[in-house]
Amino acid sequence: MSSAPRPSGFTPPADWLELLPACVIVIVDGHFRWANPAALDLMEADEASDFIGRAVAELVHPLDLHRVEARIRHAVERSGSNPTTEFRVYSCRGHERVLAMTSKPVEFDGRAGVLAAFLDMTQRAAMEERLQETDRNFRRIMETMQDVFYRTDAQGITRYVCPAVHNVLGYHADEIIGLPAAAFYPDLSERDRLVDAIRQHGFVHDFPGRMRRKDGTIIDISISTHALLDERGEFAGVEGIWRDITQRKAMERELERLANRDDLTGLPNRRCTLQALEHAIERRGGRRETSPLCVLMLDLDHFKRVNDEHGHLVGDQALQHVATIMQRWSRDGDVLGRLGGEEFLLIVDAADLDATLDVAERIREAVQAMPPPARPGLALTVSIGVAQWREGDTDASRLLDRVDRAMYAAKNSGRNRVCRAVAEFPDA
């Protein structure tokens, strides 16, 4: 059988207040006169008498009391409802609570009072305070860090960048936010490689790149970042940190230069030169190909006599002078290096033996005809050996042996000449 329709203006019985999960109290003349079980539980009252009868001023936080009393007066005097407000109270056990309360006038035992309902907001207030503290800490870190923290959306538009960007790129953060991150890359392919790596792996660490400063200067950067996903697991952008490593890169390049270059002539050193020769042979894979490969080994004649008679400074100038002449006759793609002492090696790629012999002869003639500018009276000559790579030269040692013997053949036959491999160690 269905229940009878509820009459218009139906008012539930007062004992329903006892069952409400929300906290309900009645205040009369500034004292708590009634409270339902939910309110007594929230206020940590072991007995109803621990709470009923106590003054509002006794349990409301002193700094919030004036607002609570004003709300009570408003409800009683103007017979109007009060909007929700938050304030602090102390429980019967002295624990602080944050309540959100709304109230309206009510008659209780024939006297004007206030009926108030409230919710415990303590946990929310604590959470908001933690969030605010976290936000303050985040902002403090962002304002003091030297690296640049950034965030972009799925389209690569910059949505956040910390103030450190001004020290690195010369832009203020508000000049960058809203612009595509790609706008600051001098080479868009570098940005594309970064995005591809992030999409593939979900993150990158110490990823190399470059950016353009506001003044146009290109700087080296290192990026550590990860992908952001939306609620559906779709790519939503990236966030991470990048730092200016221009000085580090410059130092690395200088260390690499020192490791690979001869201090006196600036040419590749022995290790670097022989490594280039090995690579040239490896590219041929131990088989003859259409492009030949030749090497030219040069030794400065009577170099010990130059040092003994003129001093090591003059000897150094002589080596630098010879290196300059060899560079002048080297082609793009050739590798010229100093093997040590007074010996140089020129790797002539894609040139046959006759062409290399011609280059060697021109170098010999130029050294003989042009003394060092700093020592116009110093006559210099060189002995040069030339050899060509041939099938079976699987590494550099056999080719170097042949060109070394060719160079000593030039010395033994009177110096100041060019010699190629002779019949007893043929090249072809």
C-alpha cells in the first residue's frame, strides 16, 4: 500500500534532528542550549552537560568571536538567515576545529534563539594550509633556482617558466609564456628530436640542445624532462628543467682540442692522425674501390742541426712554417697531422698516386724556396715519401710501413726529394 501524500508545509518531527549526520545546535543568550549527537561528538563532549550550557565565548576562538557574535545578533534581531561562514572553535577537550556554519532564528523554550548547522572543515583547512605552504615553497624554489623549470602543453606552447629564464635567455617569464617553445631554438630539427625522444621514452635526461638568447647569442643547453599525460593517458605536454651548459661545452671542446691537437702547430696530433687513417681504411672495407687513398710522409732535413745551431725557438718556427706550407697545398677533405718531432703525415683521400706525388713535389719546392718569415736566412729542405693504399691493407700498419720506408729512401738518396715505394715494396 502506498503512503498517503505528504501535506503541503509538512514539518518533520523534532526527533529527526537527533538522526541528522550534520551537526545542529541551538544558541540562546550566548549559550549553547541544545545539540544533536553529531554536534556533541564533533565537540568531543563525553556527556551532553560537557557542552550544553557553556558560553559561546568560551569555546569560540578569540580572534573569530566577534564575527560569530555578530552573526548571532543578526539572526535574532533581523530574523534572517546567515550565509555560511568559517570560524575556529575549541572542543570540550581543547582541540581546535574549523567549522563552516549557517544559522537562522528559532524560538526555543519560548525564547528567541539561533538554530545553527555546521560541518567540520578542519581537515580541509589543514589541507589548504599544506597546499598554500607547498605553493609558497614552490615559488621560493622557482625564484631562487639557477636552472630553468618549464612546462609546455601538447602543442608545445609554454605555459610556465620560472624567473631564472631571464638570467639565461634575457627574456622575462611573461615574455615567454604563451609562445611556442620551438621559437627559441635556432634549429627546429633539434626541438623535433627532443620531442620525439620524449614521446618514445616518456622522458629524457641531460639531452643536448641549443637555444637563442634575446640578444641573438646561441647557447648550449642540457634538458631533463618528462611527458605529461591527461586523464585518458594521452600526451598533454612536458615539464622539466634545462640549464645553460655553454661554459661546460666550451671547456669540453677545449679539452678535446688539447687531446687531439699538436700544441705547436695546431694540427691533429699523432693519435688523431693515425685514427683518421684507420677510419679511411675501414671505409674501404679491405677491398679496392673507385676512389684511391694515398699518404704522404714528410721529414724536415737536418732538423737536429737547426736546433743545435739556431736554438729550439727557431726549430719551432721552422716546424710551424712547414706546417703552414703543407696546409696551403692540402685540399678540403685531406687530413694533415704531426706525427711527432719533425715528421708530418698528409692523408690524401680520393687522389691517385701520380696526383699525390705532384702535391708532394710542390710542397718540397715551396719549402726550399720560402724560408721561414721570422728567419729569412734559414734554408730548409724536406724529404717526402708517398704510398698508396692497396687491397690487403686491412689496417694502417702496412701502409705506414711502406710510406715510412719511402720517406727514408728519399733521405738516403740525398734528401730534399720525393720518393715513392720502389720495386722491393711495390704499391700496385
